[in-house]
Amino acid sequence: MVTFALFVALFQLQPFNVQENEDRNREQVGEVLGKAVYRDELSHSSDTPLINQLQILFAAPVLEEYKKAHLEEITPAKSEISNAREYFDRKHEDRIKQGRPGLLKQIEVVEEKLAQSNLAEFERGKLESKLFVLQTKLKAPGLQFAKYYVGKWKLERHIYHKFGGGRIQWQQAGLETFDGWHEFFKSQEDVGKFKITDPKIRRSFYQPWTETDQGQFLSDDQIEDQFLHPEWLKKLVP
């Protein structure tokens, strides 16, 4: 979720602005951070759903600018990352303790097969993929996972506090501030950070918050224990 720069001085030196002339023939459907957004930037033939394209065009630049302005508030502390790494690594070890001997045995069998000289290339590829998956299961999440996880949590909690609280949604990538994000983008639209002039496209942009099937949300108690003050945030004791 990048800002754009316009080389105004360069354009002013040109007696005839070709790009400006071409843009007059394009249908503008919105604007983000002062930059026009055109209908032809949305692809109906793309494998990327329209909602995701709108997030890239409108939401990402707005959020990136906001994050830069609030960097100090959303940057994880070293102690938070350290606690998270210790917590998730230990949880991982507890989870695979019983399964470790079986995983090691499977790895040994795959490695023996890979050592065969007459192995077909297709079969070798399948075995290498299987070996990678098995080895990954043995590894603790580690530092990079902790940095990502805590960084996402820090941003989500910031949005929750700054934009009215509300519901927290279960997502595969972690807990998300459902109502908070809705209010965030509405507020950014209100102050002119972006606008979508095509009503259908605007409805599509807000569809993640307005469609009927919204998934599963945390209860109030879960918000307190799992989101605002999660177990991994506390210093672990041996």
C-alpha cells in the first residue's frame, strides 16, 4: 500500500504538452493525492478483481502517505518484536514436539529418493517441493515473521484507536480493524485525499465493508484479550 510525483517544471517548459492532450481524451473516474485516475486504468480482463485494483489505485497511496505521517506511532518497539518472536517460536516448538520425529523420518525418506541418480526430472521436482514443505514445518517462525506480525498489529491497533474502535474481524493474515478501516477511508475521502466520481466504482471500493457476508468478528472480551492486549505482548517467563 506509493506516492506519485509530477514533474511540473518540465511540463511548463514545453510549448505543447502531449500527455495533457492525451489525458483530455480519457475518462476520469477519480483522483488520489492530486493525481487523476482514469477508467482505462481499470482492467476488466485482468486476473486481479476490481476491488483489489481499486485498493491499488486509491487505497494504497492514501495509506502510504498516512503511515509516513504517523511513523513513530506505528513502528514496533524492539521489546514488542522480541516478545512476539519468543512467544511464537515457543508455541511452534510446543506444537511440533510430538510430530518432530515423524517429520524427520519423512525428510530422510525424501532425501534418500533424491539421491537416486536415475530419478526423472518431473519426479525430482515434486520431491524437492515436498522436502521444502517438510523442512519449513520444522522451522520456527523467527524474526522476520515477528517483525511482520507486530508491524501489522501496531497499525491495526492505531487505526482502531484513532477511528472509532468498532468490530475486529478474523482474517487469514491476522486480526483486522473492520469498522476502523471503513471510517479511515471515509475520513480520507472527506478531507480530499481521494475521490471517486463514478458511483458504481465508488460502491465497489467500499464493498468490503458494505456487503452482507462479513465473516467472523471477535466478541468484546476477545477484542480486549486477543487484540488490544494479546498474550504475546507480555514478557514470557520460563
